Amino acid sequence: MVLSVLSASVVIKAKLKLIIMNILVLNCGSSSIKYQLFNIEKNRLYAKGIVEKVGLKGSFLKHEKENGDLVKLEGEVIDHQTGIEYVLGVLISSQHGCISTLSEINAIGHRMVHGGERFQESSLINDETIKDFKACIPLAPLHNPANLKGVMAMRYLLPAVPQVAVFDTAFHQTMPPRAYMYAIPYSLYKKYGIRRYGFHGTSHYYVARRACEILGVTMESMKIITCHLGNGTSMAAIKNGKSIDTSMGLTPVEGLIMGTRSGDMDLGVLTFVMEKEELNIAVANTLVNKHSGMLGITGVSSDMREIEKEAEAGNKRAILGLDMFRYRIKKYIGAYSAALGGLDLLIFTGGIGENDPATRELCCADLEYMGLEFDPEKNAGVRSKEMLLSKPASRVKVMTIPTNEELVIAEHTYRIVSEMQVKS
């Protein structure tokens, strides 16, 4: 698999003699471990895969090599360390592996969900980093502990290999206070750090950068809206190469309608339901995170493909859910165009954004007033492909760009570890 060309911001000068080559990227969730092994200097992805059902019955590992060969290995994975041990074993196995020894792994990059205000950029992992990251756990109690388990497992298994933390929230740390503050007592912000942080930062950054590379322009010269549409959905407004607003907030619940998350909602609705249904905080949290969104509206599924099939069959709730989902996206396009003072580029990415022509077309319908002329013929049938979807005369360009968050993590890891080597 050929990767896109590295951006100038992360390429180290050729005259520097560096030993770093192979980078293992880990994304540890509560019950899963996603991984990819890159060789940044050769611009190659050697292998990728996922361990699923960590700590649960029916655990398995799916591993794909560079040539597309795919294998599924079943076995008990009691915790994240065991799962990572399996990953390392597969990477060096004679039958399925792509490297000879673990010593060929030169650095490890971790996806870290919430870095709070402490982490405004990717960071080399050390004792201080871990201490500060632990202080961010209350901001993402479901995600950060799992991310930390991956770090600690690699510290135990490969203690001499440098590790780098790349944060979902870091890209959005450029938002101005007017965009990230909530209208609650200021003392709560000072005491608990309650503010908008946003997520999917590496995805928003990657697709904006990649689209500008294709168009032959710089991010700094463009007013961009990025739409990361998947089971979790978010949008970002990017101006002068920096995020100035994003739809997710303190948590991933805010913003667009998602697979099982409610998105924007009158807070009074939640307190009303809690009172009427006698719900405690934990149950109310589960309600807006796990039982709302498209699943709650349609009663069908959180999977957009299943919902669209039901809508085509005439299911009125499925039709309503799709209409609500797309309307919310269009409303944010209008809001972010205003925040940016205009719009040059609109990008769709994520599982839905990359693979659902109907959603892309309907979200762009009737936006000619702002200089956006969508091309339905170009859009039809486009899935998981870099593609310009607007008409040649359109002032606002519309594109679909498959996201590659793992590549961004690998790039940041390469840069930080390379700089560390030069200094030493």
C-alpha cells in the first residue's frame, strides 16, 4: 500500500543521519487494539490489523499484510498487554510477519483521545507525560484509561523503544475562547476545565492537508470545512491552517447526530427525562451516549447502511432519521461558513462521508447561493476515493478524502523521535 507524500512540516532534513525507520502505531480502545506498522522513510505500510473483544469471550486478531493477505487468529486475550503481545508475535512470525525481530520497531505512536489543555501538540512519552495524561482521565473516563494501558504495555514489552502520544484534541487547541467557552459560571471552567475540546483532530487535519495538496494550494490560504462522518461524527472550521471551531465539545456527545449519540440537545430535555423516568446520572449518560442518535430515532440500527435500506423500503422513522442527520450537517455548514467569513473548500471523510453519495449530495443541495455547485454525476458511486465532487465553475470546491489518522500519528512520531535523536 503506497502512502501519500509526507508533508514538509514533518520531513527531517536529509543531511541528518537518523536511525528511525519503522513505526508501530497503536490505537487502544476499551475492548480493542488497532495497529499499523509503517516504514516512513520508504513510504510504506507493512501491516495493519485489529484485536477485538479484549477481556471478553470470543477474542480474535485480524491481520493484513502489505500484499493484502488477510488472516484471522482466534484466542483468549485477557487484557491489553496480552493483546499487544499477540500483535508483536504476529508481526515477527515467519508465516504472517513483516519484520524479523522486535528490534526492527524503532518507535511507537499512540492515539490518545483527550489531552485537555495540557497537551496542545504531540508529545514524547515520559514519566511527566504519563502523570499529566492521568490528570486528563476525568475528561474522558471511557477512552483515556484504555489509551494509557497501551502505553504501559509497551513500556513493559519494549522498554527501550521511544513512544509518542498524539492527541485527538490537540489540533483544536487553536480555537479562540469565544468558540471553546461555555456560558456557565466561569469558576467551573477554572475548577474542572469545562470547555469545548473537540475530537477527530488528526482526521480533520489530515483530510484538509491532503485536499490542499491535491488542489495545489496551501492550507493557510484556504477557508475549509471538514466533515468527519461515521458512527461518531464531527465537523471543523479551519482558517489559516488552524481549527477555529469544531462541533464536539467537552465530550463527543455534542454536535452532529451520531450512531448512538444524541448530538446537540436542549439540556432541559435531559433533566426532564431524568425526573420523569427517575434516572440516575450513570443511566442518563448511557441514554445520550448509547441509546440515542440514529439508533434512538429510527429504532432500526446505528449502522447507516441498514437505516438506508429501511428508508428505501418506506420505513418512516428511518426516513426521518436520515433527514435529521443530513439537515444537522447542512446547518453546521452554514454556521461554519459564517464563522470563517466565507468558504473555499468542503471535505467529506469517515465511513459515511467517504461511502455515502446520497448524504454528500443532500448536504450540498441548494447551496449555490454561497458559490457551491455540486456535481451529482461525479458524486454517484464514489466510495473510499479521493475525488473532486464540485463542478468546474464552482467557487467552493467539494471533495471526498479517505482519512488516514494513523499516518498522521506515524508522521508526528517520526518527527518527535528524530528531533530527540538529533539533540542527543
